[in-house]
Amino acid sequence: MRHSKATLALSVVFVTFGMACTTVHAADKEVPVTFSGGHDIGRKDFGRPISLIAAALNVKPDVFREAFSGVTPARGGGPSPDEARKNKSALMKVLAPHGVTNDRLDEVSNYYRYQPQRGELWKVTPAKAHAVVVGGKIKSIVVTEPGSGYCNPPEVSVEGLENVTLKVTLHFDTDLKKNGSIASIEVAKP
């Protein structure tokens, strides 16, 4: 089969153009984002994830800190019925004027209850995300699962781009399954 020079030249143009299009498309890569931490508790937070508890109760963290400052934690086990009653009274004295009910306080307290001495953590759903990388640079970050239970922004990194600083913004909510979730991840401005 014989081809004319024009047909052959046109074929070369199509092949070259097709390769260039493929190269541009193939350059877009989805690279997983790695999350670590995000569960640090402040020294003045009584060993509790105050930012999560306060958001779930729809009060400011300092309001919950004030309420919890009246609590006497039980030593070596659960509180006696009398201690539990006194602690609940101290909490509700501060929280009730902010619209917090006893039932809601119980629900939130039980949800975030944990025993760190046993290596436990409160309920956490790990976040998932990937970076869209073009030409070795992050074009965007896509959060595919916002997770929940982060009380401070976790450290995040993108494989192969560990030098890039990323900024995580959290979302706090009264919905326990959305509370402490990842709202966004952006490349930090230098």
C-alpha cells in the first residue's frame, strides 16, 4: 500500500498532536494526602477535647471550661452517685443558661468519653483527600472524606511534595458526625 507524502505528513501531525494531548492529560496526577495528629488537648482542657464538646453543645470553649472547672473528677474509677449528682449540678449551673439540656450534655459527654490511660481516643473518623498535581506542583486538594473528631488541624502532607506547607481549616458543628471535620486544605502562602 502506497501513501502520498501529504498523507504521511498528516499522519505524523495527528500522532504528534495525540501524544501532546496524552502528555498533558497524563501529567495530572492524583496523589494521596497523608493526615497525622489533630487530637492534641490543651493544658487547660481537663483532659477533654473541649473544642469538640463545646461546639457540639453550641457554646464557646471558655464557657465549657468554666462549667468543667466546678467538676471534681473521681479517682480510681467512676464517681459515686453523690459525686455524679454534684458534678452534673456544677456543669448545668453554667451550661443551662446557654440552652444546654441535661439530655444533650449526656449525649455529647458519652460520645466524647474515652480513657487515655488505656490508649483510647474519642470517636474519630479519619479524613481522606488527594492532591491534583500538575507539573510537580499542587493544582488543588480534593477532600473526599472530611472525617470528624479533629480538635485541632492535623498535619498534612503530599507524597513527593513534603516541602509544601498546607493549611487545614476545620469545621465544628452540633452534628456529632460532622464535628471536627476537614473544611478545606490549601497550599499556604509563603
